[in-house]
Amino acid sequence: MAETNKEMDAIYHLLEIEKKASSIVNGALKVREEKLAEVHSEYNKLYNEKYTQVVKKLEEKYQTELQKTAKKYEKDIELYRQELEEKPQDQERFNALLEKLLFA
């Protein structure tokens, strides 16, 4: 009976050790999850900052290029208008061509 009592004590002792080990493992898992959540949060924050910076630079570049293109467009249109105004218009030949095409 004494041996059975010792065996039971050993089994209870091992169960207590297993319970403590389980508690330690669960605590470690909880700490790991907290650290992962913290790291994930930091990563998202850093990602959003970098993303915002890139978007801002691209938007600035886009606006600059858009303004350059608009200025070039206006300049090209104005040059085209000037060229058209400088070209002589031969109204008599134009009217003659219309007469020929429409009424011939």
C-alpha cells in the first residue's frame, strides 16, 4: 500500500508538473500572439507611411507633367492658329472650287 501511495504521489506530482508546463506554454503562446500583433501593427503603420509618401511623390510628378503638357498644348495650339492666320486666303479660288464641285 505504501508503494501504491508513493506511485499515486508521483503521478499527482507529474500531473502538477504537466499542468505548470501547460500554463507556461499557454503563457508563451499568449506573449507570442501579443508580440506578433504588435509587430504586425508596426509593419502596417510603416507600410502606410511609405505608401503615402510614394503616392504623394507620384501625385506631385503627375501634376507637374500635367501642367507641362497643358502648357505645351496651349503653345502648340497658339502656333497653329498663328500659322493659319499668316497663310494667305484666296477667296476667289475657293469660291471657284466650290462652284465647280457643287454645281458642275
